[in-house]
Amino acid sequence: MKVGIVGVGLIPWKSRYPDKTYYELALDVTKAALADAKISPAEVDNVVYGLSDLMVAWVRQCCPATTVQDYIGMAGKPSVHVSAGAVTGAMAVRQGMIEILSGMSDVTLVVGSGKGMDLYDPDTQKRSTAFLKAIMLDLDTTWEVPVEPLAAANFAFVVQSHIDRFGAPTEEQMAKVSVKNHGNALSNPLAQSGLDLTVEDVMKSRRVAGPIKFYDCCLYSEGAAALVLASEERARQLSPNPIWIEGVGSSNRRSYMPDHDELGRLVCQHIGAQRAYQMAGIRNPMAELDFIETHDLLSGIELISYAELGLCAPGDGGRLIDEGVTLKSGALPVNPSGGMIGCGHVAGCSGISRIGEITRQLRGEAGGTQVPIRNGKALFSAIGGPAISQSCSIVLGVS
């Protein structure tokens, strides 16, 4: 039995949707996904919500899934709320697949929404720092938060440790990733941060943490995304070209970074990807995948992920960007959508959106970001959580 994606609902990433609540954003993408699948709300059997735990702090709502369920017209249907920090979107899709494979559902709606930039400080009459402070609650609040001034430092720690251990990547190689992803986003009408940058522009931008500079970072955003998943029989009835979930793998590692024996590595991502490859029958990802969308909260994290996803040896990710392998025109494009650096990011809906982008690519409907589809297979990989201890990877295919 297989699970197919038959509907995609995406909206542009923005720094803020001042006239929309999180449940209004969820309604917009739900309507778009149902229209893409050509089904009515009545044909949805259940709903999986990708709403990050941080939504509780951002919108001051302890049960956001209940509010969304009512607003999008799904009251009375069974639902599951998935919350796993930056991995929430990928885990929500995983849960949607499980709902169908269990026989509990033929058609499952997976919807995520992320909003938090409305937080306002009346004393300064500016946007409050509460949004960034809330993001820090994804880390270990006893040991990590007191010594790390911002969430980027958590990822920068891994990048610096990778450099110390393997001698790479260089700051110039990280800058090339930033140039690539900002540039790819220029062709994506949904992207927030399309920019025509040079390596020099990135190198001269403000230093944020360790080797990380301003343009090496993604921007926090607001957005939403939805997917319609269906059982094999129902998917073939609904769509002439369903995109199949061929492999899923996830992993949780130890949540206190200084305890890790693998400092400078993203071992959870390596384990999750290998499990996804095994399920999908992928033996050589470099040769068998057409492209990859992966977590690039920082440019250096993307380079480290190249090794964890089986494209090269640890410390060798910089060589792939130097040789142009991961450019949109390269042998294995990475983040042709623009990734988080080019599009934007908010925990919860990010992963659902990226899987929607992959679905459009595999359908040949990605417009200016379209890459050649030869093998009909692609990968999405998400990471996050305390000490970047959690990951989920998903292989998607056309057959």
C-alpha cells in the first residue's frame, strides 16, 4: 500500500501577515489544497496539524489545533496535533502517512500555520523580542538557554565544531550557499528573501555568532501550507500524477550538545536519512535523487547536511558547492526553491511547505525554480530541537 500527495496549498512567505490570524492563514492553504485535489471538505477523513509548540507562546493559545479545526470547516472530524519544533512539518506529514497506512483514513489533510511577528512592545512601540525569546524555548531551558543569546548560536555551535573537527567549511564556502539560495529564491514567487548577492556581500555582512554572518541566516517569517494525502486507490482516482511518499526516516539523539560524542555532526539527520533511503530503496542518493530540499537555517548547516545525507564525507561539503554540484544547474541541486535562507522559515509549516515545493517540482509545475526531473525522486530533510537532536527525512517519487 502506498500513500500519495494529491493536493498542495501554498501561500507566499512574508515577514508578517498583519491582517491575518494563524487560523485564517490555515484556511487559505486548506482551500487551495482541496481545490488542487479537486475534493470537498466532506471528503477529508481526518486532519493532522503541524503547529509548533512555540505557537503557544506566539499566539497565547494552548490548543491552537482546536481553534484551527473549527475555523477551516473540519469540526467533527478526528485530528492529531503534531509538535516537534522545526521538525514539526516533516513529522506532521509522517503522521499523515501513518493515519492512511493504518487504515483509519483514505484522505488526510495535513495543514500547518506559523505566526508570531505580531508581538508588540507598547513601551518601545516596536516589534517585541518575545518572538525570538520564545524560539529559545525549543532548546534545553536548564542548560542551553542561559548560555546561548539566540537560537542561531545553537546551530552556529555545530558549524564551528564541524570546522574545528574537519577543517571545513570555510566562511567563503558558506557564503556561496547564501548566494545560491538567495539567488534561487529570485525565481520563486512565494519566497520572502530573493536577493542578488555576491560572496563579498555575504562576507561583509554583520557577524551574528561564530563564523555565521547576517546573510548566512534565514529570516523568521509567517506563513502556512497544506497537503492532501490519500491512499493508493483513492490517490489514483483523484489525480493523474500523484506524488508518492516512498520513504520516511526519523531519529532523536541526545538533547544536551556537550554530551555528544559526535560534536560537529548532525547524526540524527544521518540516521533518519538512511532509514528513509532504505524504505525507498535508495542506495546512491547522489545518482538516484533529482534534487534535495534540506534545512538551511544557516548556510553552514546546509554544507554539513551534504555529508549527513550521504552526498560526501564529513568535512567535504564545501567541495560540492565549490564545484557547483548543488547549484540549480548542477548534478544534484539543493534547495532550488531558495530554501529557508531564500524563502523564509517558521517552525510548524516550514516542512509542509517544502514538501509542497517538492511535489510541484516532481509534477513539473515549479515554474522558474524547476529543475530537470530524470529519476523522479527527491528528498526533504528537516532538523531541529534541543541541541539539534531531532530529524525527519522523506523521499518522494513519481512512481
